[in-house]
Amino acid sequence: MTSAIVAGVGMNKFVKPGQHQPYRVMGADAIKAAVKDAGIDPKLIQQAYAGYIYGDTGSGQHAMYEAFQTGIPVFNVNNACCSGSTALYLARQAVESGQQQCVMAFGFEEMQPGALSSPWTDREFVGDRISHKMDEWGYPNSYFAPRWFGAAGQQYMETFDASPELFGKVAVKSRTHAMANPNAVFRSPLTLDEVMSAPKIYGDYMTRFMACPPTCGAAAAIIVSEAFARKHGISKGVSILAQTMATDTEQSWSDAMNATGKEMVRRAAKQTYEQTGLGPEDVDVIELHDCFTPNEVLSYENLGLCDDGGATQLVEDGNNTYGGKWVVNPSGGLMSKGHPIGATGLAQCAELVWQLRGDAGQRQVPGARVALQHNIGLVAGAVVTLYGI
């Protein structure tokens, strides 16, 4: 086994649906940016993995061919909201196994305005596995994603006597971070009152400012072996220290928090920490999957940043922002950049690589040396990654 190194990353500024270019163009732009960042000839890339969910078969080839056509294998990866991190996972495996020395992971998405929906109307929807459980547990009906994560937030509040303002404060924090990120779609600050008084999208507590917007965009990463990096003079690479992907067990269907990833995220995080001997206390900066602010709060605990029920205190103490124990989503997260599904995991990777290289500009986390990435997809899986320099 050899270590995998992120040699270069690239992404384009995510935009609202209707303001975007075709995925072919967005994908190619991100690919070319990653190749330029790595400082390599694209002919050295031996394989590519393309993440997306709203696209035809062969969309990965269609996007890559706009950048270059070198005849290499291209694998199309559709794995719900963790498609981008799944492409990265496969690229890392190809390098660590010694089968390849230089591979590429990239992702893109053209989203539609409004709530997520399935393009298929003539077959079963995989999310019905969760929705039927929500029916059984008595949670109010709604669009599927706000319902799933809204129910998880409701259960959290009832279990730990937490306030909806906890989720609102996380939204305020994310927008504050986004003010320093030129790649974020939403960069204007929010007040807690603005978040809490916005229109409700689920139940009597979750407002539209607690949900990420649909956006369009692309991101890419070049993954190489240590030997390749030495041979080609790649000096600013970031190591993938450990990475785990977990999927659901029977426990996932025991309650709303588990149905939205609690058990599988904890399992993935535990295995990732164990692979390195590091723990949450060793991490400096985190990009996590905040599709809804309740999911960010639950992820604090699922990733081991605090004990169960401890998220309220963590937020009150400022331990999710600059000056605290961790800086969570310095990019502004999905809440501010949006969630172009196939690109999301690779955009997280790009942000953390920039942070560890000291290239994050005004949002730079001082002295960052270890970074944690968390990307989930329902009912596809959870990918947890540790990076280091």
C-alpha cells in the first residue's frame, strides 16, 4: 500500500439554477483548474471517476472530453449526495492499491430550482425506505429532504431539550464564514432574528434559512502516489491520512436521527480515527455536510466533537468557529455555497486542501495541519476523510 496525496484541486463558483453553464463546461473548467493546480500534463492521468446524479449515462466522459481526450477509463459514479466523495474514495483506492499512480476525481451537477425531487415517476423511489418509516413514526408529511432532516432535528430537540435557536445560530455562523469566500453564492450576513422569522419549511421550527439552496457547479481533485509526487516535483500535496465509507445497518431504521445518518456516520468516523491514531481533538478545520442546519448540529456529536446533547454548549462556547476548538465549514458550507450534488464532496476536499496549504485567504484557519471531511448521502452512505500535512 502507498499513501494517496491530493496534488491539485479546482472548482468553479457555484451559481443558482438558471445562471449556470452546461455541466460539460462547468466540469471541464474544474478539471482544467485541478490539473493546472497540480502542475502536471493531463496525459499522466491514468483513470477518472465522475460523480453526478442528475445526468445521462456517460456524462462523465462528456465533461472530461471538453478538457482533454486521452483514452483513459472513466467511471461514472451515482451515489446520492455523497457521489463526489465516493468518486474521491475510489480514486484514493486506485492509488493506494498501487494499481495507478495518478488519477482524477471530479463531480458536477445541474440542479433544478426548489426542493429536491426524483426524475423518475415510473419506479420505486429509494428514499421511500426512509419516508415510510417517517409515516410510521408519525412525522408530518412534506418534501422528502426537509421532512427527513426536519424530523431528525425535532427528535434531537425533544431528546436533549434543545431550542430551535440552536439551529438558527449555526445558520448565522455559516453566513458569517461565507462573507470571506468568493466562491460562496450567499455572502451577506444573517441575524438570528432573520433566520428564525423566515418562512417555515418543516414543522413549527425549521425555516428556509436552515436549508441549503440548490446550486449548479463542479469541482475536481488530482490524486497521486508519493512516488509520483516525488518524480514530478509536486511539493504542495496534501495527504489523505484515512478515509472510511459506511452504509446503513438495521439500526438506521430505529428512529429519525439514525435514518438520517447518525449510526453510519459514527461508525465511519470511528474507523477513520482508528486508522490514524488521531481523534477529534487533533483536528483543526472541518467541512461537513450541512444540507440542513439540524444535520450540522447532529454531525458535531456523530463526529465526536462533543458528547450526545452537548451541541448547544459547543455552539454557545464558539467551538465551531474562529477562535474556538474547531472551525466548521470555513467555506460557508452547503448553506452558503449550495449543494450541486455531484460536486459537493469534491468542493469540500478543495476547501480543506486550500486550508492545509495556507491558500484560503481571508478565511484561513491559522496553523491548520489536520482536516476532517464529512459527506453523506441518503440512502447511499457516509464518507469521512482525514487530511494532513
